[in-house]
Amino acid sequence: MSAEAASVIAMQQSQSSSLHAVYAGCQFAALMLLAKLLRPELVGEYALGLAIVYPVIALMSFQLRAVLASDIYRQTYFGHYLSLRLLTTALALMIVFAITRVLGYRLELTAVVVMVGVSQAIETVSDIYYARLQLCDNMLGISKSLIARAVLSVIGLTIGIYIGRNLLWGIAGIIVARAAVLFGYDIRERTHGLNRQPNELRHETLRPLFSLKAQRELLSFSFPLGILTLFVTLNSSIPSYFIKHALGERSLGIFSAIGFVVSVGSLAAVSLGQSAFTRLARAYAAENIGEFWSLMGILLALGAAVGICGMIVSKIAGHEILRILFRPEYAEQADLLPWIMAAGGMGYMAQFLGIGMTAARNYKPQIALLVAVSVSLTVASYLLVGRQGLLGAIFAMSIGSFVQAAGGAVILFPGLRRRSGVCAKRVGTTATATEKINSRELSFTQKRLHLSARWRSPLCGFWYLPFHGKTQFGSLSMAPPPV
């Protein structure tokens, strides 16, 4: 890799880490505002809305951004991706509304969940435009949009709650902010570098195109990705369902606020994972298993260290941290913070093992692992939340993270040992072959020296060697050897 390419990659990783920091910071600021300005019950309603909406949106998005961003040869028009995203997003909103009706939520809670769905729907439409920008290597455009959306969402939430003194007004402010970024920047022709193209080409490029054949092909290709993403988001939402059912919305609001503190460590885990992924993949491809083991050991140690440090800090100053960040009623549950940091540490290690599995190209086993995590998390939440309350939910999270980490280790480490053995066997075979070649060349050289010590024909370059009373022709070289 050239120095210029390495510097570009380093700059992109730095920008990505900065972007994650800004985006996570704005999300944390939004949660702080909700906790400061509204009752815990309303925070719980918002958290429940996210827990219902996220898995549905994740499934119906079908990871079209990844599919489009990897369509290097432009085999499918952008309009086909856009039209499929619009259709599946509308279907997702209908599914969300149907879920609220089946569960019998009251009208106000239904409105909260549906409005959260609308805000996430706008975000997923922006996501498909990000895919086109990513395909055109316009990462700066994506960064501008994400930062603007995060900052304006916090401002919209603040203004909405200040004006209406109600959660619905705050969500409406988020919707207005995200819609402003979508229509004011994401879909603009100038953003996509089309302002210098002919008018007809500009309009056709970003317009939805409906083709049953093209959309059916896209759906059949991307459906497994949607299933995979569904389980990823579902695993983070399962405890919330049981808390809402067993303990109510107030407990869910307190649990969500305290649990969001773990996202600070998740930010560091994501940044470290992104930085190490390229090195892990390169080491695995180059069969440098020793370096792969070393990097994985460092990542796992860092994940454990973050969890342990979080436990120590929360044990010493957890009450004051929650009181300053949120409100006194949240600080009353400060004894939960060390436990949730311990679960977070296990989760960080599971994330790093997942990065290692992806770098080692262990794709299919991850699906079975995610299903196992969902089952274990559901069973643990069912057994523990009703008996031990929020502490039981944290224990269930710990069990799910342990299953994910243990399963990742079972999948990754034996594969690394097998690959290391294959590499060693290949090196041994190569060394044996090299020794045979060297010994053969040495034998030939000795033969030439032996022949030169005898005689050579004055008529040609052939060499004569008496062998069992017969004459053998040596043809190592037609040129006479040096005397």
C-alpha cells in the first residue's frame, strides 16, 4: 500500500470516528433533554417506540444501502433502489401501526409509536441517498447530512417540547428537522454533483423508477441481509418489551436512560473495531495468523478494560453522574449502573469477536449465532424481569452478551487454529520441496565437477563418463565447463 493510500484511509477512519462522536453526542443530548424536561413515563414511551420501530425498519430496509454501494458496475438504476425503499418503508409504517393495534395500546401511546416510525422512515429514505453518495465516493456529503440531521434533531426536539410541553411535540420537531435535511440537502441535484448535467438527465437520475422485475431481483438478493439486520436490532430491543409488560413505562424510561450510558463505551468499541478491521482482514488474507491473534487479544482486553473501568467509576460516582445527567429519580437507581457496565463490557467483547468473524469471512455461522442470542435473551428476560425487575433485565442482557461472545469464540478460534495448521503444513511442504530442489541442484553440480575432472571430447561439448563399461552422454550444458 502506498503512503498516499494509507494516509487517505487514515483520514477516512479519523473522519468516521469524529462523525460517530458527533452523532452519538447529539443522541445523548436528545436523551438528556427528554429526561430533564419530561417525566420518566414519557421517556419510556419514546423508548418503547424505538424498540418497536427499529426492528421493523431494519427488516424492511433490506440493507439496500450496502447493496447499492457495492453495485460498482451500476447494473441497476438508482431509481429502482429508491422506489423499492419507498414501498418497503410505507409497508413498515403500516406494520408498526398494526402492531400497536394488536397490542391494544391507548391512542396517545399509539401516536407516539407511529410518529417515531415516521421519523425513522425519513431517516431510512435519506439512507438510500447516502448509498448513492457513497458509491460516488462523496463521503463528505454524507458527513454534512448526518451532522446537520443530528444537530437539527436536537434543536427540533428542544423547541417542540418547550412550545408544547409534550412528547408528541418533541417528536414532531424531530420529524420537521429530518425532513428539512432530506428535502433541503439529501435529494438535491447539487449534492449529487448533477447540477452541470442536462436537465432531463438530472431529473431522471434521482427519480423513482418502478419495475416489477428489477425490484423483485433486488428483493430476492437483499432479503437475507434484512433478516440478519432484524436479529441484530431485535436483540437490543427484547428486554424493553418485557420491562414494558412487567414493570411499566416509568421503569422502561429509567432503564433506557441508564442503559444509554453504555453507548459511550459502544462509541469507543465501534471506532476501535473500524480501525482494526482492515488490519485483521489483511492479516487473515496474508495468512499471518500470529498478528491476527495479537490484534484480537488487544481488542478483547480493551473491551474488558472498558467494562471494568466503567464498573469502578459507576460504583464510586454513579449516583452523582445520574443526578447531573438526568434527574434525582434516575439517581435513585444508581445501584444498577455497575451491573449494566459489566454487561456492557461483555457486549464490547462480543462486538470485537463479531468483527473478527467478519474479517475471517465467517458469515453464515453468524446468522445461527444471532438466532441463538435472541432465543437466550428472550428466555432470560421472561424468567428474570418479572422476578428481579430492572436488575433481572440487566442479567438477561449479560446472558445474551455471554452467549454471543462464547459463540463467537467457538466459531472464530478453532477456525484460526485450523488455518494456522494449514499454513504451517504448507510452509513445511514448501520447505521440503525446496530442500529436494537444492539437493538435486547440488547433485547436478557435483556431477558436473566430477565430469570436468575426467575428460571432455575435443569434438563437441558432450562429456564422456565411463559407467559400467558403457558410454553415457552428459547434457548438463552444451558449453564446456570452466577448467
